[in-house]
Amino acid sequence: MLGKKKTKDVVLDALWGDNPVFRQVLGICSALAVTNLVINTVVMSVAVIFTTALSSFTVSLLRKYTPRVVRMMIETLIIAFYVILFDQALKAYWPDMSRSLGPYVGLIITNCIIMGRAEAFANANPPAISFVDGFFSGAGYAIVLLAVSVVRELLGMGSILGIPMPYFSTGLWDRWIIMVMPPGAFFTLAIIVWILRSVKLAHEAKIQGAKK
């Protein structure tokens, strides 16, 4: 059976200790593409969590039967299968959102977070814990991107999820149009990564000080 401590460590590493965005600096192309609106980011985040969790589970399930020479090719096919499922479901049930996101859902196939978890974790661990690792790695990605999208939409459009926010939408706030443009994503992501890394370094220094 899966040990509780091991599961907890995997979850904490995925969300904080080894977060794919602010620690590994992976998958940040999405920060430019979809974080101008919170709703777009929510949908993209769900797609990445869905794909990462199920891809890791499937790769782990087949790890003993996958020839080493074609391993990465098979992993790519597995990832593509789940991305296509999500993309087709989005086109069928939410065509407006599918058009809004354009090619970016399909480009999840090339997201290095998903392949990285398959290679670094799923290939060496059982399916259940691989699913947990994939799910929370996707969630760690989602948390950072949602933070970026909230700041960008609020400062750039005066709303969150399309709902006008007090003060920001009353004319008192001069909207920063640059925030909904690609440079706004760079600035916002850089500041959020800086803050999160500073918090983590301070926390690690405090732990080291306590040990001494």
C-alpha cells in the first residue's frame, strides 16, 4: 500500500518544493499565451492537470512493457491521446472557448512539464503515486498561472472572470493595457516567481537556523 508520508512528500514537492513553474521554470509559454483572462487560464490549467495526471498514470502502468529505445515516442503518443480527448471535448461542448484558446490546447503535447514528470517520476514509480505526482504537478503549474492571470486581468481590464471589480472598473483606475499584452505576462510572472522564491529561501534559511 502507498505510504501516507510518501504521498504527502510527493504532493508538497509538486506544489511547492519542486514546483514546475517557479522552481524548475518549465511550461512558462502558457504564461504569455492564455493568462490575459482568468477563465482562459482556468480551462488551460484543467487541461494540463487532466493530461499530466492521466499521462503519468498510463506511462507508469506500461513502464515494464515499454522498450527503452521507443520509450519517449510512446510517452509522446500517450500525452497526445489525452490532449486530443480534451481538445475534442472542448470543441464539442464549449466551442467559443475552443476558438478563444486557438492552438494552445493542442500545444500542451509539447509542454515539458508533462514529459518531465513521465520521465523523472512515472517511469520509476507505481501507477497510483504517479497519478498523484502528475495531478499535483499540474496543480502547481495552475496555481502560479492563475496568480498571473488574476493580476493581469484585474490591472489590465478591471475585472476578474469578466466580473467588474470595485474601484478598478469605476473610472478611478486607469487600466494598464500593457498587462493584457505579452510584456505584461513577462513582468507579472517574473515578480511572482521572485516573491515565491524569496519566501522559499527565507523558509529554508529559518529551518537551517533552527537545526543549528
